[in-house]
Amino acid sequence: MNWHLDARVPVKTAFIELTHLEVKNIPTAFERLVDCAADYHDRYQWASPGGVPGVQHARHFFRAIGLDPTKRRPSSEALLNRAIKRKELYSINTLVDVGNWCSLDFLLPTCIYDADKIQGDVTIRLGRSGEHYLALNNREIEFEDRFVLVDAFGPFGSPMTDSQRTAVTLETKNAVLGIWAPETYDDRELFKQAELFAERAVDHCGGTRKRIEILK
């Protein structure tokens, strides 16, 4: 599977391929997410999310892809806001919980796809007229002139909300993990975070890290 980032999209992303996973419905990774949230609460309970160091990276990324972060929060900031206010968090499965944990820890949006549901090579670009998909929130999203991931079957992912077609389930054996960042983000830091994302996923889901790639 080859990944291509359109040069007109001024961002960078780290992708990790994992194989032979065993995704489970147990709270091990969720407990680490809760611990991470508690740590943010202890340190920043009197601050607004915008005052937390590092939160601006996701905001810069959203602006780069044409989204206003004051009207729609990046997923990482939404998690941070819940952590600071001690609002309830939710467990999905071990792999998705790892993704949410890393998103909150790194303060960057992450994504996770079932690799066996992706067909052919992947291009990250602006959407075209008529491109859409049914998202995880059960809403149909249109992608004309919006940042989107596309395979041979069409759009399947975005930093807003991903599609049901490539969603991770307890049957997922091979996966692609991603971290989204603005183009000014340090490559070494992004690669280090990708390695940690992979390590945590393997710790909680087993499997093997196949590769890490940074696209920019």
C-alpha cells in the first residue's frame, strides 16, 4: 500500500502500519487514557484549552486544511477539554482507545483504519464534487474542496471523522495508524511520537510494526 500527499495540502502526517493484531474489548488502554486525562486535569484545571502548551499545533493543522478550530475543535483538543473539565471519556476497543490516548498525550489528531478494508494506494488531497461517505457519527459527509483520504473505492477518512467503511472492529487484524500535524511540526518529534503510538498499540493489541512513514 503506497501513500501520497498532494503537494497543495500544506501539512504533514506520520503513518504506521501494523500487522497480526488482536483487538480486544478490555479497558487496559482506556485506563491509560483516563490516567493521561487526570494528569492534564491536575496541571491545567484552571486553564482554558488554548492555554495548554502544544495545543496550538492542532489548531494550525486545522487552519491549514481550511477548518476554523474556534468553530470545530480538533479531536485532540476536544479530548483535552473533557480532561480538564473531568467529563466522562468512552472506551471503544483496545486499538481505538490507544489512538485516543495518543491524541490526548500528543495534542494532535490521530486516525486508525482497518488496513484490509482499504483498497489499493491512498491519496491525501482535496475532495472533488460528489465525493462523500457515511461517517462514524452516522452522518453523510460531503468532501468537495475538503481534506480527505481516498483509495480505489473513493473517500474513506479525514481528520474530522472517519468513515464506517474502514472502521476498526474486534475483527481487525491489520491496521494503519496516523498522526496529523502542521507542516512546521518537527519531523524528529513526529517520528518519535509515531514510534510511541506503534509501541503502545503493540503493547495492548499484540502484533508487529511493519513500517513508519512521514509524508510531507
